[in-house]
Amino acid sequence: MAEAGVEVRICADPEALSRAAAEAFVILAEKSVRRSGTFSVALAGGSTPRGLYGALASPGFREQVPWLQTHLFWGDERCVSPNHEASNYKMVHDSLLVHVDIPVENIHAMHVDVDPRQGAALYEAELRAFFAGMTFPVFDLVLLGLGRDGHTASLFPGSPALVEKARWVVTSHSLETGTDRITLTLPVLNHAAAVFFLVAGKSKAEILGHVFSEENQCRELPAGRVRPDQGLVTWFVDERASEKLARS
Ligand code: 6PG
């Protein structure tokens, strides 16, 4: 199952998955800060990552993260107010930001107070300022989830956002939730130095089996197309989500 540059870590349950991902997050943070002085992370939205953010906010982990050198970005955002229940910013704020001493200037939320296209353009400008001089931004870590249709970030199957080759940030639309989105593009995800997928629950077993099985055109699925040229992809999967994976 594990190919070059891809590692699958099967954890007993969502709590064990969050702890394993938090341990790997801390190791990566220390390595990145030692190497470049900063640790840049694109955060995942949805509900699964809440467990990881809660772990990072808990005593034992929060003292280990170099928050002063850590810069938090978002991989995608729903175009709703930052205090709306569906907001990915709100989910991170409530589960992590209120519990750790991270400087406000290190928190780079997506712009949802303007038209989505303008929000995407503003966020791309902010990324280009932070990752000055790069053809594409190289995040030290990109956190991602997996939707039951194989989407990741807000790159949905068949969406124009999925085939964007030049821009770093574009708009998208979720048919399931009917919300406009802002999302990092596939080239940005594929320039990451490291990617963690966080996948938990029986409802993800089917799609995860597709992503890892060649005959199902897994490369057509957005999540199956995250293959950083230089970076390692680590799938943190709980037992229930792993039920359709070949145990090779
Ligand atoms: C979002 C996420 C999205 C999410 C998947 C899985 O904004 O919803 O970016 O890609 O990661 O839909 O969501 P769950 O973790 O809630 O299953």
C-alpha cells in the first residue's frame, strides 16, 4: 500500500490518530524551525482535524510547538462569517487558537468579508508576500481531510478549481453544502514539503479504498492527485476508515 513518498499509519481510533498526528506535527515543527527559522502550515477544515488541533492545544503538546515561529494558513475556507458554525477559521479558533500563545500576526485567515473572487486574490497576494520569490509556495506542512466523494480542501471532483495550473488560490463551490469556497490549488498542495491526510470513521472506508486502488481511476479523485514531487504524504487513518485497504 505504501508507495514511494507515501506512508499510511493506521491508528486504533480517532483519539489515537490525533495523538499520532500531533507527535508528527511537533517533530516537523522543530525540524522546520531548525532549518529555516519558521514553520508554515496550511490547516485542514471540516471536523476530523478538530481532534488534532485539540491535541496540539493540550498540556504536553502545546509547550512543544514553537508558536512564535509557526505561521498558520488555511487550505480552504467556507465563504461565511468567521463566527459562523461552518467557518473553518472558527473551528481552529475554538479548538486551538484560544489555547496557545501564537502571535496574531502569525495567523493568516482567508478573507471572507469580501466577494469570494476578491478574497481568493487577496489571499494569494498574502501568500506571495510570505513565500516571496517562489513559483509556488512550499508549505512545511499541509493538513488535509478526505471527503466521501474524494475531494480534499475545496477541490471537488469535476470542479474547474481542480485543474487550475497557475493560480495559488481560487474560488470553488460545494454542491453538498451549497457554500462558496476559497481553496488552495493542486499545484500548491503538490509543492508541500509534507502532507498529512487525516481520515477517520467508517463512512470514509469506501472512498479511501478507491484512492488507494489503481483500477478505480484513483488519480481522477482530487485526493488521489495529491502527490508532492519532493514531499512525503502521510495518511493518518483510523481502523474503521481503513477497512477497505489492502494490508500489504
Ligand atoms: C472542508 C474541508 C474538507 C474536509 C473534508 C473532510 O472545509 O470541509 O477542507 O476538504 O477536509 O470534507 O471533512 P471531515 O473531516 O469533516 O470528514
